[in-house]
Amino acid sequence: MPRYARSEREALVALMSTLGPDAPTVNEGWRARDLAAHLVVRERRPEAAAGIVLAPLRGYAERVRREVAAGDWVELLDRLRRPPLWSPVSNPVVDELTNTLEFFIHHEDVRRAGARWRPRELPAGLDRALWRRASMLARLVLRRFPARLLVQAPDRGEIVTGRGGESLRVVGTPGELALFLSGRQRVAEVRLTGQPGLTERLRAARLGF
């Protein structure tokens, strides 16, 4: 059985190792070192990782992330390469469920910060897995958008979400939709059709978690 979470993790670590700790990422204000530290904290420091989604703990989470980022670069990548078996988000039982989208997105965060990136041709299995996750993400992050949104991945499917009203269509491959819906609209290759004011609003919206 393919392990896409593992393959995306390995590709990300290899790319970071090649580019170095100061390589840019799509995440504003973060270099490769910062992104690697975020991922290590997420799977090794659950008391701090809660601050990724809980506002009252955000300051503590950021302090821990900075401490981790300040450590040795080679050691940081080694910790990212080998998650602990006890990790609540990276143990073998849940790894594929919790990390396929996470590591795909962050792999692209590093890839697409460069000047000459191109979308990858993904394995069919990864494409299907990303569509399942992108369709769920669309329902979560677009449910309150003031339009009827039709989100389509050619040859994979479509879902309807939003609060209704004027229609807006969002079309892309599952990987591009996943990036768009996670707040990477600037680097996601999707096609929006609909009323110009709505398309501009969606491209500028704060999406993701």
C-alpha cells in the first residue's frame, strides 16, 4: 500500500537538506528552518502543538517553535525525518490520515517559493487522497462564503458549498485545490469563474485553519 505521507515527508526533508535552513518558503516570514521547526513541534510537543489551533496557547507555541528552530539544522531535519512512534499525529496508525495533506502542502511551500517551480504530476493514488481531503476542506473553510460555490476537480468530482446566492466556480486539480483552500491562493493554479468582485474576494480571503 502506498504511503504518501511518508513519501512527501522524505521529499520535503531532502529538498530542505539541499536548499539549506535559510531557503524561502511560501509562508510569510518563515524560512525552511521555521517550517521544519513547526512540523517537529506539531508531532513531538503536543502541549505546544495545541497552540497551532487554540488562540490562548498561540504565544507559547510560537516560543517553543523558535527554540526548536534555533537548534542544529542537521539534527532538526533528522528529527523531522524520523517521527516518534508515540506521536499523536504521526504514529503508524494515523500517519496517512493526518499527514498526507500536511506534508504535501508544506513540500509545496518550499518548492513554490523558488522562481522556476512547476506543478508536479502526482500519482493517481495521491491525487485521489488529496481530493478526499480537499473536498472536506472546502466544506469547512468555504461554508460561510457569501456565494454558491461549486468546487470541481476534473475526473475526480465536485462539491457545492457556501451560503448560497450568486454562483462561483473553483476548478483545479486536487493538489492545487488543496493549496488554494489552505490559504496558498497566490501560488495555487486554479480557475475561478463568476462575478469579478466575488472572485477577487475569494482570492484574498483568509482560508485554511
